Amino acid sequence: MKTLKFNFSHPFKGHALIKMLGNANALCKHFLVDSKESSLIEIPLNGFRNGKYKVTLDWEIDNRFFTHQQNFEINEIPNLIPATS
């Protein structure tokens, strides 16, 4: 399963919003993200088709609000040749 991974210097609890770029009619996917005691978050990308996207992360720490935005691309070439054993 493909995921977006982010490693913070602290536990993360917040929101992630993923939107396809260049497609005004594309739906956004919203995730509640909680790394618990870890500083690593992983956002699943199953169900997303090939294309360019923007992820926006929002969180709060010590009554301070933060936002991080990053563009990424999914470009998976399907395996058209069946695996042999």
C-alpha cells in the first residue's frame, strides 16, 4: 500500500487534506491523523489515481497553529505482465 510519510520532531495530531491539482471538479479527501506517541505519520493513498496532488497538514501544539503544504505525484505504471512462480 502506498502512503505519504512525514516525520515530525514531536507527536502529531491534526488534519490532512489531499486535493488533486488541475481538476476543479476533483473531490478532496480529509483525514484525521494521530501519530500517538510516535513522530511518524503515514497517510494511505489507496484509491487515488495517477496525477498531481497537494497535501495540506494542519495541527496545533502549545496553543500555536501550524500548516504544511506539499505537492506530490502518483505515477504508477500497472503491471501488465502476470507474475510467475
